[in-house]
Amino acid sequence: MSKTIVITGTSRGIGFELVKLFASEGHTVFALSRNEKPVKQLGLENVHALSCDLSESLSVEAAIKYIQSHTQTLDILINNAGQFLKQEFKDTVMEDVKKVYETNVFSVFDVTHRLLPLMNSKTHVVTISSMGGVQGSMKFPGLAAYSSSKAAVITLTELLAEEYKENGPSFNVLALGAVQTEMLEEAFPGLQAPNSALEMANYIKDFSEKGQQFYNGKLLQVSSSTP
């Protein structure tokens, strides 16, 4: 049965692979990214590539209006967009920190809130976090803004699941370990991750379709490394 899916952060990496995977099964996908060209160039049927700057309210509003004009229901929302920042705390530039939070936290609030009217009891909202945002996990210097923003959406997920537990939708969050993406290469040049973007996208796709049967308001740590 064909589903309707919204995915943010689709110009590269995991988001880009997710679009292709869902489209290959005939699902309708709304792909939101500042750079919509990579998805557009795929020429995939039933995929709507939307240019959307998640840090700009008017840009988000335009994208949501487009989605609302093309569907009455939403089966899956994957809050995948993320902005990385590696900056020693002593060199903190607050404008940089705010940009990270605008993409990694505030856009999750904004997009999820605006799409609520399209959701029902079976809708699954999956937010992509990071192991760096998990309490007690290994932390790295210079990632105060990034990792704390990823921690914020973990708690947000728990709160939303509690608020909507009676009639849905379901909310879960995946804290990913190292994945071989452009973002990882920018953050840690030369580091070889155990999983490719496509492998992780396959896992996320499967979880977004079935995970709400078993989980709600849960953080799942998707990492093969210890700690």
C-alpha cells in the first residue's frame, strides 16, 4: 500500500538515500532541502523535491502549504536534517550556535507542528539524533552546540509521545553512531565508519514503517561501537 512520506535534509547522505528507497516502492515522497537539485535530477515519479530553508519560517510555511495541497494524510515524517558545527567552546560564536539549533531543534518543532493536521493515529514521526546527544555516551571536544542540540530532540520526542499517546501519532528518535557520509568526513576527516549512508537509510526506512508497532517515545541507539 502506497504511503505518503515527508523527509527533511535530502540533498545528500542518508536523506538522499531514503528518498530513493521509498520512491523505488512507489511511495509518495516530499523531499525538503535547501538544495533541491540532487533529488530533482533523479527524475523520480511521485517525488516532490522542495527547496526549503528550515531556519526560515516563511520558507517552511511555503513547503508545508505545498504538501497540504497535494495530500490529506501523512504516514511518515522523518526529521533528518542536521547542521554540524565543530567549534572549541572558548571560540564560541553565538550566531553559529543559533544556526545549529535552528536546524537541529527548532525546525523539528516547526515542521512537526505544521504537519500535525495531516497526521493520524498510525502516523510515525522519526527524528534522527546522534550518539553524541545521548546521556552518558562518549563526548568529543568542540561539539557543544551540535551534541547538545541532538540531546534536545531526544527529550522533545519523549514529551511529544506522552502528549499524543492516546490517539497518536507515534514519536521515536534514533541516535546514530558514525555513518560514512559527507558530514562525517567534514567532522572527522579520514575516519572510516562501519556503515554506509545507504545501509543506515535501509534501517531507518524499515524502522519508520514498522517501529511504531513496538515503540513510542523511545530513544534507540543505532551504533555498533562501544561505548
